[in-house]
Amino acid sequence: MKKIYNYLLVLILLCIQAFTAQAQFAPEALCGTAEPSDAHYKYIESLNQQYNALDIEADSNGTIYLPIKFHVVTDINGSRYDQNTLLTVFCELNQKFQGSGIQFYMRGDVNVINNSLYYRHTSNAVGSALMNEHNVIRSINTYFVDLSAIGLCGYAYFPGSGPGGPLREGGLMMSIGCSQVGNTTLAHEMGHYLALPHTFDGSSTDPISPFAERVTRNPNEVAPRFSANCNTFGDRYCDTPADIYGFRWNCNGMALNDTDLNGDTFLPDAGYFMSYSSDFCMNKFSQQQMNTMRQTVRSSSTTPAPRNYLTVFPMPAWDTVTSNVTLLEPLASSTPSPSNFIFFRWSKAPGATHYFVRIRRNNLPVTEFTTTDTTRLFTINLLQPGLTYTYTIRPYNHGWTCVGPSQTGTFTTTQGYGVSVFDPKSQEVVIYPSLLEAGQLLNIRSGEAQLQSFSLVDIQGRTVMQAPLESGSIVHQIQMPVLPAGTYHVKLQSNRGPLFERIVIQ
């Protein structure tokens, strides 16, 4: 009777503790990944038998590289996951998996999906439709959406399950609120995708139930003690302590004092990514967990890998990006730029293939873009005249995103030009302004073409000015003579032939 009383008291205390623990976290505090099927547990058990028989602690076959396809969904108001955060969180993911012998690389650029219906999820059916429509073959499809309406931080699908079809089945659905720098949700859900249950799955939540995983790891206990059952109950890993706590718990402030049938106290390890402890507690996978993940993507001589389609193609060769860029233009000391003609230029970062540019005003985001070049002429009418803006540039490649943003640059704007002549994405050069005063400077910024000479022709076909252009220069400035108002044609001789454009002198 006393034992039953104590058990009920423990349950009451546990409920109070659970409520307190939940109050410390945001409403998005749960993982929506379902408990594995019996067949999946059998799969893990078979891998563990091989693992134990071979006494494998670390595989010597080298690092396994897996491709991730990131999808960022945006709503009609432009709400979306911040790409700068994504680059940092991706770096953190690789750091968390470093000891497992698994590393990830980005499969192409981030896929931005502009669809408000797919942004805020009201059920898992929305996620299924999203994956069916957008999953990319032979990739770990990972989506960033808003799951707060269904109270989830994220969910993933175990191998052999989920929408998308063969070679593109399942994936990860991540809630933006739980995908910030320092969170562990992405590592947790990736563990599920690579076959790992929660540390508390497969066990009764009743600590004295015969169906609960027992604390002991001794397979030969002497009666009346019960022997270990970690091979067939719980998460099936005997190198993770018994865990029955399927709610968020704080590793530094919560006492979990339940005892099992042997009277042994449950002491789950808050360090495991697959538990429900607080984010700041988690820092590891167990050796058996790491073995499962590796065997899930690479077949052995005895066991086929359910996700071996992820390793069919090798990772492209990328260098490590270890240094940042130096900002060259615009500089705070330079002449203010027209608000719709801002020329950015920076040094190359060794190993980088992409550069992520962010423009901010009073520390609030204005716009951002990614480029593969070290220059960019920004002609979009998003900036206001007479204001000061800041910007940063972050170098990365699809395998390495751990270098953060550059130092902060500053520039000011003047009144924008009324006519924008060229689209810098498709033209060889940019000429501005296209409407100018007599005697004003005409600016020419070259693209890939090497400019050689400049000519100005009036509407009657007469050449009214000629000038050589310095080879190799990016920016050319022409002091225009005092000419009658009217329309003139600019002729630029280049290594790709003549280029023509029209300007108006008023």
C-alpha cells in the first residue's frame, strides 16, 4: 500500500514538475515525429546486434556527406525564415554531427516558395502536400515554415515513410520559431530522418510497469532483481540511459526521481539530442545512435541501407572558407550614391562561391540578396534618398557556411535617377544617369566586357565626342561637354563588339 501511495505521490509531483517545465518554454515545444513502428524497432535491433558483435565504436571508412535541399516558405506579407540565420544554423548542424562521421552539404541554392497556404500549417496534411509538390530527388528535403498553430517545433519521417514518392520520400518540417541560432531542433529532427527514435520512445511512461525500460544495463541480474531489457524496450540502445520523460525538462533545475521495478532511480542523460531536455543541455549522440545513422545511409555487406540513395553521388569538391571579405565600395567616406544606383564591391574570400548581402536601416532589415560575383549594382527602388544604411557581406559555399557576416559598411543616399537604363542582370554594362544636365558626369560600369573607347553621337549621326577608356577598369566617368539639349547615342567599343545606348541631355 505504501508503494502505491508513494507512486501516486510521485505522479502528482511529476505532473507539477511537467507543468513547471512546460511553462519555461514557448508553446512550440514539441516534436511531432510519430513513434516508430514495430518493424522499425526490429530494424534498429538488427543493427545493434551487428554493432555489438563487431564491437564497433567508430567506422574507419571516412566521412559520409549527405545532400540537404533547403526550402524556405514565405507568406503574402513576406514573412519567412532569415537566410543569414539559416547559414549559421546549417554550420551548427555540421558541428553537432561532427563526431558521427556524417556531414551535410547544400543541394543547390535555397528554394524560396512564395505560397501563404503553405506557410502557416494548420495540420500535417499541409506538410504532406508541400512535400509531394516540392521534394527533390536524392536529397534530405528540409522545409522552414510556421508550425505554431499546431504546437510543434518540427517533425520528420523515418526511412521508408512519408510523402514524396521513391527516392524523395519524407523529409523534415521545421518551425521558424524553433530554428534559431543555438536551437537543437534541426539536429533532433535529422536524427529521426536517419532512423533514431526519441530516447523515451518504446517504453511505458509508468516507471514500475513491466513494459518500461529498466535502468540496469546488466543482462544477468540475480532474483528478485529484473535483468536489463534495453535491447527490446525503450529506444533499443543500451548506451543511452533509460528515459521515460516525453516532455520538456530542464537539465539544470528539474529532479526526476522515479524508480523502476528494481528500485533503481531513472537518470536520463540530458546531453542526448534525441531526448526532450532543454536545447542548451544537448550536445551528443551515442555510439549506437551514430552507427544506426551511418548504416541507414550506407549499406553494409549484411544489411541494405534504406536511405542509400542519398550517397549515390559524391559531394562536389568545395574548399573550406576560413576568411572574410574586405568591403571596397561603397565606403562611408565616399560620395553619397543615388538611391537606385548603389554599386557594391568587395574582395574575394578564398573558397567562397556565394556572397550573401544584407542591407539594413537602423538595424532593421531592408533587403538581402545572394550573388556569385564580388560586385553588384543595386538598382531596385527600395532605398530612400537622404538616409544612411548599413550592409554586410557573408561569404560561403554549399559545403561550408561557418564564416559569419563581414564588418559592417555604411553608405548614404541621394535622390535616385528617374530613368534606369540597363538591367544589370542581363546587360554587359550599366550607364547612368540616362537623363542628365549639360556638363554632368556620365558613369559607365562595365560588366564582363572589356571596354576600349567611348563615342557620343547626336541624332544627325555626327560624332560630338570621343574618348579612350582605361583597360581593366570597372568604373569609367566621362565629363560631358556642354551640348545642346536633346537625345544622343552612346557607342562603346568592347572586346565583344560595339554596344549602344541612348541618353538625354536636358
